[in-house]
Amino acid sequence: MMASTLSPLRDLELAQLHGHGLRRLGLSRSELIDCPAEHYRETRRWAAAIHACEARVDGMIWVSRQHDTSLALILFGDRVERDRLAVVEPPLPLAWGPGLNRVQQAAEASAIQVIM
């Protein structure tokens, strides 16, 4: 597994699935983001509907379920080509070295035990 930082080379249009964006869809956070795994089928349906909408959004953005001070996003691969993303930080392996240190620090901050 790897992590890297990318930056888009153009402004992106993202469906906002937090705050007013959720309210405009008539949804609550508990219905779309904080739902249990057995509701993921409905979540995938919402993603497909957003992808199919006339607005032609590039992806979706929401408040992370696991780290609610961060935003999470998905870009639609058929709308944002790889060559339209600049590499800011190259891929970093997460299984050893500095990458593993980052994983372990995040796990410790969240009281998660990493078993290798």
C-alpha cells in the first residue's frame, strides 16, 4: 500500500456531501456517511446517481467518518484523467520506513493497535 499527495491541474467540481450539500439532497450524515456497512449498497447507489447527474461533477467530497476534522474525497476516473493530477509528494510505501512510521503515529493517536 502506498500514499502520495496529488494536486489537480484544473479546478474541480465536487458534489458536496456535507453541510448544505447533504441538506439539499434531503439526507442526513447518519443516512449517508455514518451508516453501518450493511447500508453501503445505498451509499453506492447515491454515488452512481451523483455520477449520472447532469451537473457533470468530477467527484464527491464529505467529512471523514473516521477523522471528522478532515475531508475525504473520491474523484471519478472517467472525469479526472491521471495526467491532469500533479504529483506533489511521490508514492510512499506504508509497510516500512517513514511510511510505516506515519501509519503507526496515526494508529497511536486513534488508539488503534497495528498488528504485523
